[in-house]
Amino acid sequence: MPGDMIAVIQLCSVCNSEVGTFSEKKDNLMLSAVDDVWCGTCQATVSAVRDIEGREASAVKEVESYPLSLSSTEPSA
């Protein structure tokens, strides 16, 4: 099923630019695998870091949904 597929982004371990993407079944997903890929920005073969597509945006959205805390400069009651 297409719903069981996860989009994975490969990022350069040196400059953090995106060097590739692929889809993988949830059951077969291994984010800790080491890939050697060509980075066009660094002009070198580097190790790639794997990340789930949309994970960072999802984390930012979650943090923005948190209630604002009171400032520590306000007097205590």
C-alpha cells in the first residue's frame, strides 16, 4: 500500500544540503544506515544523514502550538 511508504531525505553530513530522496516501507526503514553519496555543494563523496521528510516542519509546528510561558520579569503575586 502507498500509505505504508515513508519518504526519506539524504542530507550531506558536511554542509547539510539535500543530496537525495527515496521511499521505503515502514517495516524496512533504517535511519541509522550509512550511505556514501556525492554532494554537489561540497564536490566530494561524503556520508549521508537520513531524515524523515517533513519531520522538522512537524516539530516546529508542534512547538508553535505550545502555550506561551509567563515572562520571568513580571512580579510574583
